[in-house]
Amino acid sequence: MKIINTATENIIIEGPVTADFIRSLTMHEKLSNFRSPARQQEALTIVAQSPEGLVYIAHNNQYIVGYTLFHYPSQYTRWSRHPRILELGAIEVARDYQKMGIAKKLLETAFENPLLEEYVVITTEFFWHWDLKGSRLDVWSYQKMLTKLFGYAGFKKRRTDDPEILEHPANMLMVRFGSKVPYQYIKAFEDLTYQNSLVD
């Protein structure tokens, strides 16, 4: 658990949290980058209840003001074929609580979990989910900000021929290899990054 002290309240960052704990709080109304706050809260509870799911939240004892979550990749993606992989599905901080270091603290708290050292962790970043309007950043500045944020947790950008990533040049795949991931799983990931090469 970490605490960020502000002039008006204390923001508590903790996890992994249970589905019941998530239900006991209210989602901040401005957590809406991916879906409505109510639906996002439901999504967090589903992930928290899944065997591999990990949910970390920032809250003030009443409202969830930020979160990040980890889960298996969708079965419809190439990444699901990897034997030891988790996807960082999202990270979001309510607009009123941005620029307080909450996103960085969420990642810091999550990667203190030794379990994540046993996994390849990816994040697939698509620009249409980015809060360009609220942040007042252009797409390239936002991409740079995310690269720096995830880089703080050990992620690096990787090239891939995944069609969704290639759909826009600002989209990106980032990966973090846990310190206990054996070489064969690193190699298995490398083999998945390019799948669409033409064969003579």
C-alpha cells in the first residue's frame, strides 16, 4: 500500500484487491476512457475474480480514482498462444487526479508483486483510447508520455506485425520480461511478434 497526500485528501494505492472491495467503492465519474464508469467497475470485478486477474486501484476510501489491471490476453489474439503471458489491460486515472503521480505509483505497486516476475507482461496501446482532449496533448506527445510511464516499470517498445498495432503508427506494443522468465518463454514471445511474413 502507498499513500499520496494531497491538500484535501489522502489517495490510497493498493492491490491486488478483491471484487468485493471494488464493489464497496464508487467509480469516479471521469473514469470513462474505455467504457462508462459503471461498466468499467463491473469489468474490474470480473478481472479480480478470475484466477490470474490482478487489479490495483487508487482510492480515497469512497471513490476509485485510478486503476490498472492484468489478465490473460484475449483468446482471439496471437498473444494468447504464449504459455506464460499476462496483459496489462488498462491504466486510467480520473482527470481531476492526474499529474499527481498516481499512474506511476499504480505501476510501482503492481510490480512489487513477485508473481509478475514469472511472466512476460505486455501492453497494447491504441491511440483511440487515449485522453487526448483532456490531456491537451497531441497523439505523438501522448505516445511519448506513455512510453516514459511504462518505461519506468521496465517496459520497452517492440516491433510487431500485429494488424491492430499496425492500424495506426501511434499504436504500440510494449513488453516487460519478468526476472524469473526462462529463456524459452522469451524466445516463444519473440516468435509471436511476427506472424504474417509471406512464404514463397
